[in-house]
Amino acid sequence: MDRKIPIYRIKSNSPIQEMRLMVQEQQDELYRVIIEHIMECMDGDAEEGETLAYIIDEKDNEYDLSIYKENWRDALIKANDYFVNIEEYETCDLIKQMINIINKDK
């Protein structure tokens, strides 16, 4: 896997609130990173739980953002909702195919 792992900076005074704000502001990129990672895992090119992004606060505390297989379906459903809202239907079709594969593997 040769993808670049994004790094996001947040303020330390309220890390949870700052993380929520960062996710909201960066949701397009984050959803695309999640979809790409899950596809790589399905193809055997990545491992579940690998770091998707780093979040670093003002005190240089580092948080790793990762996703495990049991959460793939829920993450893809949320991503699909986002892509429906921005009317990016090709991505929605891809997500639906991925969800179907996950459902078959259960």
C-alpha cells in the first residue's frame, strides 16, 4: 500500500469537539479514504485496522484513525448518505456493490 496517510491538526483545549469539527469539515476526503481503504482490504492489499489518518493536537498528541471489518458496513452506509447528498451517484453504486459483498461474507 503506497497511499499517503492524511494528517489533521486540532486544538488541544477540547479534542473531542475539535475532532468532530474536523470530521465535519473534512468529510469528503475522509469518506473517500475510508472507501479506498475498505476496497484495498477486500482486495487483500491492506489490513483492517491500518491507520487511515493521523490527528495531532497542539501538544503533539497523536491519534490514529482506523476502521475494523465489523464497522465497514456502517461506515459505508454513512459514506453513501454523504455521496447521495452531493449527488455523486457513481460512488454510491460502488458503495452499494461493496456493501453487497460484505453482506454475502456474513
